[in-house]
Amino acid sequence: MSDNPDDVPQPASTLTNPKEDADRIRLKRLAKLQNTTSPSSQSSPLPSSSSSPAPAPPPQLAPTPKPIPKPSAKRPAVAEPTPPPKAPTARKPAAPAPFNLKKWEPETVSRVFNVTLDRAVAEAYRWEIVWLKELSSEILSESPTKTLPPLSAEVADRCLIARLEIDPQGGMTEDPELITVIANLPPEQTTFEYLVSCWQRIYSLRIALHKRFASAKDDPALPQADAILDQLRDLVISYAGLTLQEPTMFPQPKTTKQLGIMELAVPLLSMSGATPLGSSVSTSLQAHEVEPFIRDLAKRFDGDDLESTFGEALVNELMGVIIRDKGGLASSSLGIQSWRAGVSAMEALSAVKPLAAMIPRLPGWVNPQATGPTIELLSIIGPIARLGIFAREWPTIAEAYYSNPERRTRDEVDAANNTLRNTLQTVQGSTYHILDHIVRAGPEPREAVLNYLAKCIQLNVKRSGSHVDPATVASDSFMLNLCVALLRFAEPFLDAKLSKLDRVDPLYYARSNRLDISEETRILADAAAAKAFKEANHAGPAPNFISDIFYLASSFLHYGLVTVIHNHDNTYRRYDDLQRELERVEGDTRHQGTPMQAQVDQLIKRIKDAREKALSAVFAFQCQLLDNDLIFRGITFTTFSMAWLIRIASPGSTYPEKPPSLPLAKEVPEAFRMLPEHFIEDVIEFYLYLVRNSQQQLEAAAKNDMLVFILTFLSSPWYIKNPFLKSKLVQILFYGTLPYGRNNAPGIFVSVINTHPLALEHLMPVLMRFYVDVENTGASSQFYDKFDSRRNVAYIFKCVWNTPAHRKALSTEAHNTERFVRFANLLMNDATYLLDEALSKLSEIKSIQEEMADQTAWMARDANERGERQQHLRQTEGQATSYITLGKSTVELLKLFTAETKEPWMLPEIVDRLAAMLDFNLALLTGPRSAELNVEGRDKYRFNPRLLLSDILSVFLNLGAEADFIRAVASDERSYSLSLFQRAAGIAKKRSLKTADEIEKLRIFVLQVEETKATMEVEEDLGDVPDEYMDPISAVIMRDPVLLPSSKAIVDRKTIKQQLLSVPQDPFNRSALTIEDVIPDVELKAKIDAFLAERRSKNAKVGALDKANEDIFNVDESGDTEMAPPA
């Protein structure tokens, strides 16, 4: 045989539709059976193929060649391929024979289809090779020489159809030869399984061809051989696809196997290692063969109705497997019926580019009627993305992994977390990979994915509400898994240097309609301004893919991760409430021994069950929220977001290359004002959750970036309208300075706030300004909210106090008189209120404790009355603990500030109020009311009166050398008492609260106060004072009268200034007022000055204090341990 390629028959260059060929040949066979002929003078055209051959799969994916069985007798010399010779004995291999295409082609066609036209060949192989009797007769009748030509690619389609037309069940034939052929067909081999076997042999033969003739790679016949294999493959794949769509197209064996799309679905589902337990479908494709087979299918039908051929039915079957597995991640389903098999199969399917492009074209991609909660089941991605561990949607997981939560050890919880997190990461990875494959399939599929993600957001905007019904929105698992996918999509532009910040379009919402934020709260704009901004900036280039992903990821961060954090917090609060309720019910003994006791016992059981269920749900939340991978991706994305927000807020900034210039400009950029407020809120909520629950996860870079973000917007508070967001920025700093972990490691912010240049320059003034600003938040709870915020500030001040740079910054800030006066005034207000309330609550507690101590009288009371008093006691105890904690932190702050800087405290607006506040609290601790503080279990309320007394005495000592302070204390007629100081000094000495030197300084201070007081009494013996000279608010003579322009009232400047420090309103009519608005009453001031001068000149007494020092101040050590006054 010549090796000249010109002498070799060339394969058909084009293939027609195989379904049309099948119909045509059926008609031909029918006519023949009816003794009518319909001869054809030419071979039928071949099914169509793609323009280029599909690439061969990697060698490791190729099936092992399966040799045709040996015959029992010598094969006759015919034009059919000969069986492979016996393996030679081991000897030196001979040089391979040249490649002979004319010999190879008929052998290959015969081997691929396992058919022959020669009866003798089939007989020689014991009928394991199928004899195509009818086709043999047809071709013989068409042959001019009346001889059978060798098999070739030209008649491959006819051979395949003839083989497929053989009815394994025998049909109506009585032909003994055909019966013999049928009897030797593989039992129960379906049409699809036969075609798969053909496809497997094609790949085996291709590998063998190139391995055997590797040295002849330049032989021009080899590409022709490859083209023949491609032609045979395309033919097989064409009929395989049609068989999946219409399994009855060709005769099928009698079998219990499921035919059609399930024949492909089962091997696809088995790729994950799942075995088809309980399935009546065989896996004709091995796991490593599934992907290349599907690639060939997809390539053949791409652009040729891929969806209806097999794509839609296959996807629907795979999604059905996932949906039907109701157990979710805790499912006990095995084999191909488990969600794992379905997810793995969908991921493999989407890895084939034409199929990935097809998925968004399917009707099930997203149902137009889908709502917030139903989109999880009415979309192709939904059933995968909804898999999770949260208790509301997957209660069996919490029950299985976190039952009896209060009795589980830390190691047991960690083990459960590790198991679930590994599974979660698999689900989230598959969700991302499927979406990523679709995005990479082309512009249209990418747009479909972006629109789907946007639709998920738009249908679930209610998720961020405070009282949303969970049944009306998508589940936490669904939204969080999509959030993780978006965070992974964002990773390519989240490089360490943040070099892609400028690629994010700040005008995205104006230029894109993908996300509707018309109902969103903006940072600093109302709806009308936002609408005008969009209209003015709508024109321009369409946003790029980076912008799409950034804004979608930001939305999913808000409606996904941050909302899940809120749900976790709410669940934990519910657990806390149940715990308190349980304590209340168990502590109520009114029903013991009564008919109601059984009902109360049942109530206790229900509360305990609900409490355990809530705690299990909390564990499930924390399993996901504290997952290292999620936290790392969240930190990476929010670091980018923080830097981007700072860039938008400060146009021209090169941050993070250079730190921002603080404070920011007074004029807030329009692009920043128009952003949804959740951009800032989400960053804050995410980091607040981390510093409260997992500080160790914050890397050095993350905490530095967070610190810069906090300082930027606290130093420029006009950039954030929402006061609660500013409070939470301070909370992050506060929690970040608390010790954490089992070893009480220093908070992650402790080192950075004491070393970072921006912190050393701006932290002190920022915190002082916040302390003032938090006074008025506009919320109904602002009066109580401010105390928590100021407690946080006080703790941060203590944390940085030993850093000289911070104390220097404090001194500098203290010289800003206006700001410092407001700060000091509020600090004193807080100390006065909190300590007074705390000590009042302790007095109430003592009273109830004394009532309960008298058991006879107590038990004589009505049971309901006892219960009410017990409930009031628990409520009062909680209030006392809160007030004591806040008051203590306020006094500590006062002690620190007066030690560092004294001059600002001597301002007229401050010094008198400071002295009065200190005297008042000293009287509470050492005066007659101190007996009320002797409550049982003081440690329970965190009440340490000795420490509190020590701190107050420290303030006196810090300012004791200042003449203005001495005068202010002496002027305090309400609370100052020499005996109180004597008793305080005695307690300090007896309990070693102060050193001997400090007690001596205190004695000297009190002596100076007494002398000043005596002198002032002489000077201020004014007699009757005209009413017009008296301040209508403080009821003391005015020194600097001013007119209030709105109410026309006249008050002392010092009085109104103190009023305005708290509330910027005219106290007489509540109209807005600032200190700059008041009008000096010069005429009245002159009259007052003249009156004072006249009265003082009449007082001739001098040296009013005529006692020896030792007779004036004596240390009184008679107090008892509980600081009660002597009897």
C-alpha cells in the first residue's frame, strides 16, 4: 500500500445533521422490509462537526486501550482489520514499520464501532464484533465490482447508524444470523453506553497512534489520521447528544436503567467520589473521563441548540439532587443523591466554557417571579449558595454539632467548628468557581452574573432593617456565601500596595443602573440632592468590571456579612435575656409548695430549652463569622475600602503612600457625600465585631489602617452625620485596648496608639472633642448613650497616659479655652450625676436588704409584694453597677487631667463648679449619708469606696496649690465642711490610701481654705442686696451682667456660659443662643461694682481666722472599716 497521502481516501470535510440521517435511513430500512428498494448511488453525508478538532485530553485522562478479543480460529484474509498479534517474547524491539494510513483507517473504523461488514470476521471473533448484515448487503449492491470495499470514514455514519439500528430485543426478525448477532450484544448495553464505549476507544486509539509513531511525527499521513479520529469522535458525540435528548431514537435493550439525561448525570454526579448507591444507572464513564467527554459534547452542540439537546435537562437534574437533600451540610445522604455530588457536578459542568456560557441562558437561571426568600430555590445558583450552618435555616446542624452547649468543652466546640468550616469552605469555593467560570465564558454570561447578583441585592434590601421578618428575605447562608464569592472576585485588585484604588469609579451610582440605591441613606445628602447628583453626572463612560465588583461586594458586605453579624448579636442578646429571665423565675419562691409550682417548673424547663437553643445558634454563627478565611478576606477588602473612602474624602491625597492631612477640609467632596452611609457603617461593624470577638485575627497592617481611618473621621466629624457611627469608632479603639485571649494579652491597639505618628498628634484632641460632641446625639436615648461612650474615652485615656507625647498633646489642647471649658464642664456634670445616682441606688439596695434581713416581717408580707421587691432589687442592682462603673471612670479621668494640667481648670467657668462637685462627692463618701453605702456584697456592684475616696482626694491634692481653687472650695457653702476633710484624712491615713506627705499636703490645703473662707466672709458681708443685682438662675450677686437678646433676661456671664456649655439655648425660652450673642449690660455692671466697693469699705474686720493651725485641722481616724461616720 502506498504511503503517498494523495493515494489515501480523504475524510469527509463536512457533516450533516445526524438526526436527519437517522430519519432518512429509518425510511430506507422500512422500505426494504416492505420489499421496496430505495438505492443510493452515493454514501450518505456525515453529521456536522465543529470547524476545528477538539484538543485531546491530557494523557492521564485518557482511557486505557481495550484490545479486541482474540478469535479462536485464524482470521480469514479479508479487507477487514486483523486482530492484534500475540505479545512477542522479550527481545530487542525492532524498528517500527512506517505508518500505513490505508491499512490503519479500516482497522480503526472497525475497532471504534466494533463492527464488520464481513460475516466471516464476526464469526471468527465469536460474534463479539458486530456483523452489519443489512449494511453489508446495501454496500455490496452499490459496488460496481460487487465486492465489499474496506471500511472507511466515508461510510462511518452509515456503519454507526446501522449498528444503532440493531434492536437488542430482537424486534420482529426471524433471521437466524441476525438473532446470533443480537444474542452476542453486550447485555443491557444502552445506546448511550455503546456510544461512550466508542468515544473511549477513539481516545485510546489516538494515544496508541501517537505513541507508536512518535518518531514519524513529520509524516503527512498522521494529521490525516487525526482528522479521521476527529471525524469519528464528532459523529459519536453527535449521536450521544441526541440520544440523551431522545433516548428512544434507537432501539434500547430491556433494562431497568434510567435512560436519557440520567445516563450522563450519574457519572457526572459520581465525579466527587460518590457511588451510585441505589441507582439503576451504570457509570459507563470513569471519573477522569467525564470532563473531556462533556467538553466534546459541549463543543459539538455549542451554537446548535446546546440547551435543549442536553444542557437544560442536565442542569435541572443536578440542581434537583441538591434541593432534594434536605439535610444540608449535616445530611446523611450518600452517593449521587447527596448535595456534595450535585455541587461537585455543577462545578465540573461550569468548567466547560460553552456550558458555562449556556447556564445563564437557561430558563431556570433566575425565575422572573422570584422574591427575596424564593430566589434561593428559583435560580440555578441559589440551591448551592443557600447551603450553610445557621440555625434558623438549618436547625439540624446546630442540634447535631452544638447540642448541650453549656456543657461542651472548648476542645469539643473547636473540633465541631473545624469540621463545619472545612465543609463551608468547600461550598463557598464551589459557589465562587461556578460563578467565576460563567463570568469568564464571555461578555454576555459575565453581564448575566452581575445582573443576577444585583437582583439578589435588590430583592433583599429589607435585610438591613432592625425588625425584619426573616421569612420575607433571603437566608443568612445564601447572602453570606454570595458575599464570600464577591470578596474572592475582588481579590485580583486588592494588592498589598492598593495600586488599583483609582480604578474604582466614584461616580458609579450615577453612571450605572445596576444597583438602585434611591432608598439608601447617604452619608451627607438627602434624596433630592442625590437625585440631582445622578442626573448631573449620568453621562460618561460605563463603569469597568473592577467597579462593578467593588460596589457589588460592598452591597453584599452590608446585606450579607454585616447583617449576619447583627443577627449574631441579636441572638446573643436573646440568650442573655433568657438567662436573666431564668434567674428571675428561679429566684421567685412565691409558688413553691402551691398548686402553681408544677406550671412554674414547666416554665423553667421551657426557658432552659430556649436558652440552650439560642446558645447553640450563637455557636453556629461564630463558627462561620470567626472562620479564618472569611476574616482574612473581609480584612483585605475593608482595608481597600477604608483607603478608597479616605481618597474620596480628600481629593488629591496619595494615601496610603502618604498619611492624610488631618483634619480634612471643611468642604466635603460631593462624591463622598453622595455615597450610601453603609460604606462607612460596614467597615465599622466588621472591625467592631473582630475586636470584640477575635482580636488576634487583626494583622499589624489591618490595625494600622483601621487606626488611620478612625482618626481621619473623628478628627473631621463633619464628614459623618450619624453620631452612632462616630461612637462605634471610639468603641473599636476601646475594645482594641482591652486585654484579650486566655493569657490576657495586651489589646491589639495598645502599642499602635502609643507609637503611630498620627495617633501621637491627634488622638488626644480627637477624644476630647468626641467627649463633648456625644452630649447631643439627637436620639431619644442620648442621655444614657453618652455615658457609655465617655467611659470608653476614659479607658483609652488611661491606656495612653504614660506616653509623654500624648500628655503633651493634652496640654496643647487644654489651651484651646473654648473647647476645654466645654470638655471640663461635661466631665464634672457626669461625675456629679453618676456618683449621686450610684450612691442613691446603693442606698435603695441597703434598704431592701434590711427589709429582707428581718425574716419574720419579710415572710409576713404578701407573696406578690415580696416578688415585686425582689424584682426591684435586681433592677436596682444592675443600675447601681452601671452608675458606679461609669462614675469611677469619670473620676479617674478627672484625676489624670488635673495632674497633668492645672491652669485650664482655674478658668472662672470651671473652677467653682469643680470645687462644688468635689465637695459634694466627698460629703457623700464621708458624711452622714455614707452609712447608706454599707450594702452586702459590695464587690458584686464593683463598688470600692476607698478607691473612689482616694481618687477624689487626689484631685484636691493636684489643684491644692492653686489660689483660685482654694477660693472656689472656700466659696462652696452647700457641701464644704472642715469635718468632712478631717474625716477623709483620717480614713486615708488609717487605710493607707495616701502617704504621710500627701496627708500633710491635704492638711495645708484645708488650712488655706479655712483662712480664705474667713476672709471672704468678712469681705462678702454685704447685707441686703437689691434684687436687680442678683442672678435669677444662681441666686448670687452678678459680677458681669449680660442681656440675653431673645428673652431679654439679664444673668451673670459666668452663669449663662456654664448653661451654654451643656445646652446651646436660652434657658428662658429655649431659643438658640451662643455666648457671642449675649450683650454686656455695662450700666448695671457699674452699679454692682459701686455697690460692692461701698459695702466692703464698711467692713473693718481683718484676720478673721485667729486660731492656731493645730486647733483648726485634726485628722479624724475614728471611722470604721465601712467608712460610715462615727456614732
